[in-house]
Amino acid sequence: MASEVAHGAAPKLDPLHHFQVVKVVPISLFGLDLSITNSTIWMWLAIAALYAFFHFAFKNSTKVPGRLQSVGEVLFLFVKGIVDSTVGGDEAKRYFPYIFGLFLLVMGCNLIGLIPGSFTATSQLAVTGTLAMGVFIFATGLGFKRHGAHYLHFFVPSGLPKLLLPLMVPIEIISYLARPVSLSVRLFANMTAGHTVLAVLFFFSATLPWFGNWLPFGFAVIFTAVEIFIGIIQAYIFTILTCVYINDAIHMH
Amino acid sequence: MASEKSSRDETGSSKPDHTGPGAAAAGMSFGMRMASELVSAVMVGAGLGYLLDSWLETQPWMTVVFLFLGVAAGFRNMYRAVNPDNSERFKAGQ
């Protein structure tokens, strides 16, 4: 908040300014901080935009889809293809709503964050960490529910000499525990890095004199296109890794 | 969307073989993915070792041991990420 005051005097390079979480409606319940922040609001807006999109896309659905309807169908079939190819079979159908919802939420937050002046909820480690922990707990719970204690064999690689077990089992456990961390850090790092670069480029184009400002501006325009792709790809990677983890829990390779 | 789909396999690893913003984004995502696989396992290993240390009061040995185990797990995760089919088998020596 203090940096907003400093903006008045001279332009100051502060590319991390737009990652600041600001409380809009402070709420405190039983000592818990449940305030509505700008992050919450933009996440809601992303969900609302997705809801409106699917509402209008399938409002008058026809056999030969119109423009909006085809985009909706492409999204649906895209995620269905991922789920079918990684999890597969009838199992896939049961977890499809969860996976599709996750994909849409991540993609919606990534893309709506590209609107200038908006806030990217997925650039907060708390948000991505919560999503990743949800996936992790869900997949682990599913594995134990499906296989019982046998699921612990997951940590013992097959065909390994007995002598190496004391070394490999801790490594496998760490590698398993690293899943939610890498899942959340990847999404958060991609979003934060991309938006920081955009902020720096736009700052340069706003402060350089007329003969230089078009260069960073051009880069910023190109990089915005790259960011759109990154937003979609990151949602895709998040989804596909969720499928891989669920598949591991069901089939235990 | 079709452009980056074609260049990626099922685990999100990719070999950018064309140009344009889609390829740049795919390459950046791939690099970021590898980095996060390695770094997160090291972080988890070191954190686990630190917790074990404060629990068993064996400073600093568990942190050191688990840091190295974390590095190994990170490389294992990276190997898994680029080589999904062959990751769970130790074919050598069987």
C-alpha cells in the first residue's frame, strides 16, 4: 500500500507491486482471517466468466455447433481426451468432473489475470498450494482406499536389489512428497515470472523517451501472446499431472 | 491451441520443433517444469531432514543426509518427467 503513495512523485520500477494481496472486505471469524481480498474477487470473476461462457455456449445447443458452442466442446473434449488417455476406462468418468473443474479454474484464473489491472489468483502460492494439496490428498486417499496398506508398495521400486532398499525407499518417499510442491511451485512460478516480465517491459515502454519506447512495447505485446499460451499450457500440465497421480493411485503401475 | 498440443506428449514434456509464441511458451513451460521438479524435491528433502533433526535432536546430520536424498529424488523426478514409460523399472542387473 505504501508503494502506491510513492508512485505520485517519480515513476518507480516496482514489478512486484501487482502481486500484492489487498483486503477489500475485512472479515474475521473466530480469530480466522477470512477477508475477501482482490485475489478472491478475481477468482470469483474467473469462475463467473467461465459460468457465463458455458451458459451462453450451450444455451441453444445445436447438433452442428455454433462458434461459442464449438469452443466449449473443444475444451470439454480436450480434457476428456487427457483423462481417457492417462486414466482410461470407466474409472475416468468418475473423476472427470473434478479434473475438468480444476482445468477450467486454473485456466480461467491464468487468462483473466492477463487483463491489465486485474489480479492473477494463481500467482499466489497459497492458491496453487491449496489446489495441489487437494489433488495430493485426493490421490493418496484414493490409493489407500483402493489398495489398503498395499499402496505402500508404491515406495518400493520393482526389480530392485534388496541391498539398495534402505537408500531407494527414502528417495521414493521424498519424490512422492515432492509432487504437490512441484505442482504448486510450477504454476505459481510460471505466473509470477511471466507477469513480472510483462510489468518490467510495460514500465520501460512507459518511461523511455519516444525514440525508445516502442521497442519494449513491441516485446510486451509479443510476450502477452506467449503468456496466453503459457496460461493454457500450465492449466494443461496441472490437469495432466492430476490425471497421472490419480492413475498411479488406481493402477499402481 | 492445436500448435502446442501437437508438440507435447502425455506428461507435458515437449520438444519445441516449430516457431511462434506457442513454441516459445511450450519451451519455457518445459524448462520451468524441469526446474520445479528438481527444486521441489530438494526443498522437501531438506525440510524433512530439518524436521527429523528437531525431533530426534541430531543436528545437523539428518538435514545433510536428507538434502542429498532430496537431490537424488529430484533427479529421479526429472528422469521420470522426460521418460515416463521406463521410469518404474530397474532393468539393469536383473
